[in-house]
Amino acid sequence: MILDLDIGNTLSKWRLKDSVSSEIRSRGAVWTREEWRPGSDIPDLDVVEAVRISSVARRAVLQDTVALLRRRVGVVHVARSTREALGVTNGYEEPSRLGVDRWMGTLASYHLAGGCCSVDCGSAITIDFVLPGGRHLGGYILPGLRLMKESLQLGTRNVAIDPDSEADELLAPGKNTVEAVNHGIYMAAVSAVNRVYAEVCDREGVAMPLLLTGGDARVISRGMRVPHALWPDMVYGGLEACFPLTSAERAGRLSGAPSVPPPVALEKIRAGLAFSMLL
Ligand SMILES: Nc1ncnc2c1ncn2[C@@H]1O[C@H](COP(=O)(O)OP(=O)(O)OP(=O)(O)O)[C@@H](O)[C@H]1O
Ligand SMILES: CC(C)(CO)[C@@H](O)C(=O)NCCC(=O)O
Ligand SMILES: [K+]
């Protein structure tokens, strides 16, 4: 089995992948913490032959995790943000400073769709662009839905947005504090992603496929005005592309990769932007 880890600031996600069939056998998530307990936090390491890790947690968390895993597992790959990988050149002035989860998501998206916009709707919402040809432009970081809500401190932090709500309802004026906050942060996140996407396509003169991942991707997807695909395993896809271990991965097939709809024509994106400026 292969153990893939996506260690975030708040949540750490894991999945077990069969090295022969390439099937995902199990998955889970725990709060990111200082110390891991195999068996309760992550699966029993006896069945694991190789581990791949993407971590944006504090350095000490990664060091301890890697030390623990190296004692038990033969192969441990730790992803890093580099200047270049898989045909993509990192747009950051200091490439290693780009969050490795963004780098993994970007590499996976480019592998799947070519020049693209990849959005991670997690604790933070990150929006990254790669042009056709592989030049990563850099991106945007904004607070995620939960962080926006917590920062308001209006006593609404425990009332989450129902991920099954329709975007139309979530964009309507709220009639109580919980609604006003939930609809406000939803409007902020959705408008930002729609606008950033249109602005960057306009500046660069190319309509790019759009891919979304992260805990809030499904609900944000409902508010998107342009074609896009959801890819819950996007960060894991970057680990697969960087450290291919199964025969499917070596053949370039990434788990759970969605079919990506073609973007709308650039003229339409520009018309939408021009319209919003007139108002
Ligand atoms: N069980 C859950 N715990 C926390 N957040 C959740 C949960 N289920 C859904 N969410 C939503 O998902 C978002 C976090 O998404 P995700 O799991 O992608 O985080 P993340 O970006 O990986 O977090 P981090 O990297 O900071 O750990 C939160 O904003 C929250 O609204
Ligand atoms: C922005 C987050 C927190 C999103 O998980 C992560 O990618 C990160 O810590 N990035 C480092 C800062 C940067 O990407 O510029
Ligand atoms: K993340």
C-alpha cells in the first residue's frame, strides 16, 4: 500500500492506495497536531510500502512525522516547491516559498488540462495560474470561508454553510446574523474567484480551464459562473505525478482526475468583465 499525506494547517488528510491496482482503499482526516499516532491517526504502517507527503504545517510537525515514518517505512517522499517541475516553471521570486499544496495542485492541474487556473478552497482559498506552455504566474491567497467567519467574532462560528444550499439562496440578503454572515462570506469568496479568473484570463489573453479542490470546493462551485471541474484529490494528484509508483501513475493516469470542460471563449469572459465595470 501507498500512504499519501496532505498535511494542512488545520486538517491532515490521508489516503491508502493499492500499489498494484491503483485503487484507493481508505481515507481519513485528523486535526493537524504535533505528534502522530499510527493506528488511531493514520493507518497501521505495517501494510505501507511507501509514503508521499505534502505538508504546509510547521516545520517541526513535518520533521517529526518524517522521522516516525522513516523508522517504519522503506520509501518516504516529501514534496517540495521547486523552480521547475513537470514542465511548469514556478512563478514565485523564491520558488521554495510557494505553499507546496499549491505547487502540487498546480502541477496536477497542468498535467491534466495544460494551461489552467487551479483553486484550493480550504482554510485559505488559493488561486494559481499556469499559462499554456507551463509558465506559472503566481497567484492569490485569501481567507477561506471558516476563517472569514471566525474573524468576525459574531458568535456564528459554529453555524456552517450547508454545502447543499443553492448558490442563489446563499447570495441573497441575510435576514438574521447567521444568514448575513454566511451569505456575506460566500459572496466574498465566490465574487473573488469569479473576478480573479476573468481578470487574469483577460490580462493574459487566454481562456484557461478551471479546476477546484478543497473542503469548500463543492459549495463554491455552485456560485461559479464559468465551466470548471471539481477534483477532490488534486493535491494527491501532484504527489502521484511527482513520485509515480503504480503502473497507472507511470502511465500518467492520476486518481480521480475529472474530465475538464473547455473554457468559455475569451470574448465572453471579456464581455462579462466589461459588463461588471459598467455597473
Ligand atoms: N470536518 C471539517 N473540519 C474542518 N473544516 C471542514 C470540515 N468539513 C468541511 N470543512 C470546510 O473545509 C474547509 C477546510 O478545507 P480543507 O479541508 O481543504 O482545508 P485545508 O486547506 O486542507 O486546511 P489546511 O490546509 O489549513 O489544514 C473549511 O473552511 C471548512 O469550511
Ligand atoms: C496558503 C496556504 C496556507 C494554503 O494551504 C499554504 O499554501 C501556505 O502555507 N503557503 C505558503 C505561502 C505562499 O504560498 O505564498
Ligand atoms: K490545503
